Amino acid sequence: MSRVRANKLTNRAGSGAPELTYGAEVPVGYGITGAGGINVSGMITATAGFAGDATGLTGTPDINVRNIVAVGATFSGVLNYEDVTNIDSVGIVTARTGIRVLAGGANIVGVTTAASGLNVTAGGVNVVGGGITATGIGTFYSGLNTEDILAEEVNVVANKLSAVPNISVEDGMVHLFTTAESTTSTPNIRYNGSTALNARMSIGQSVVVTLITTANASGYSAQMTIDGAAQTERWIGGSAPSSGGSAGVDIHSFTIIKTADATFTVIGNHSKTS
């Protein structure tokens, strides 16, 4: 076996590095060291892995790996991924196009605020404490379970229904009028003053609006409108109310089912506490 001993190797002209026609083999226990760098245009294969600081690792091609194990990761751009088992965040998680729960459910300890609705396909929503605040309409296909209490907000109006007939469901699905009703009234059900109920309901959805009035024999509602449009009410018992109660409160309940655009089936019920 021949050996070549030299302090430095250059090409024949002495102006650059020599060409290793068949590559170079480094024995076990040794390596290539120095303060310079290694520049290659081909593939680098390391069967035992890479060790050291990856600071300064750059390049335009994509990096494809099977698994990444790290203490932390910082991304300046968008991180796209699929098949994530768990997301554990100590801060706020923002989903720009919504959150869809397909199975397993969502366990919520605090308050969940949904600006444009909460859509749960399967699994349900389990609320341990706090509550769910939705400024839009929340749809739960598999049910809503709470371990504390499920409370419905009541819009208390210090007036009578005939004086303020516009009912905004944005303020709640139950409305209590504390002034004794003195005449017939026609409530108008809407989402709010600038948004129609038709715009917030999908075909096949239903809502139940309950109006509680302070009783007066001459005060009752025999008709109602939705977004200002007259409806054909189907009254439980077969006929519309013709009088109010003599004391206590009267309850008008309207089940509204959207069957087509701006088309509703309305089931009305009038009951008295006197």
C-alpha cells in the first residue's frame, strides 16, 4: 500500500484544489475538519445523520422529511399541515374560515365567542364552565351538552308590545314586556334593525321566538310578520287568539321554519296564566 505525505495538495498549476477522480474515503474515527466550507452541486448522503448547529442553513428547494422532533419551531410564513392529533395552545387560536368538529367533540373550559356562528357536525360541544357567546346563529347537529347550566337570555322591555312591535332576535329569543298591553299588536320578527331574519337563516332551519306580555283582556296578538312581510300563521288549537288574559302574563310562542327564500311556515301558540 502506497502513501502520499504532504502538507498541502493543489492542482498541477498550483492555483486550485486537486480533482479526486473517484472521490475520497474517510476511515472510521476520522473526519474532514477546517474553518472553511463544503460546497457541492450534487447529493449529500449521511447514513448516520447530521450533528452540529444548523444556523445558517439556507436554500430555495423544499425540504421533505418524515418526522421533525424539536424543542420549538418558529415560522415567519404560513404553516400548512394535515392529520394533526392535538393542538395545545397557551394563547389564542384564530381560525379565519371557522372551526369544524367532525367527531370527538369540543371540550371548552372558558367562554367561546363565535362571531359568525358555530357549526358542529358530530360529537357535540361539552361546556365545563363559562359559556358560549355567539353573535351569529349556532348550529349543533349532534346536540349541546353543558355540565353547569344552559341559560337563555331574556330581553326585558319596559313597555308594551304594541308600542315596540319590532322584535330583534339578536337581543334574544325570549322577550318580556312589563307594561300591561292595552290593544292588539302585530309583532315583527327580524334579526336586527339592519339585517333581515331571512338573511341569517338557512332553508331547513327553525327558530322559536317567545313573547311574554303583561296581561290585559283587550291585549293580544292574532297576527305577526317576518321582516315586515305578513305570514299565514298556523295556530295551535285551530284558531287565532281573540282575547288576552285577565291577570298575570300572556305567552305568544312562534315556531318559524324557513322552507324557501323569504318563505316560512309559522306555528303560533297563545297561552294565558289566568
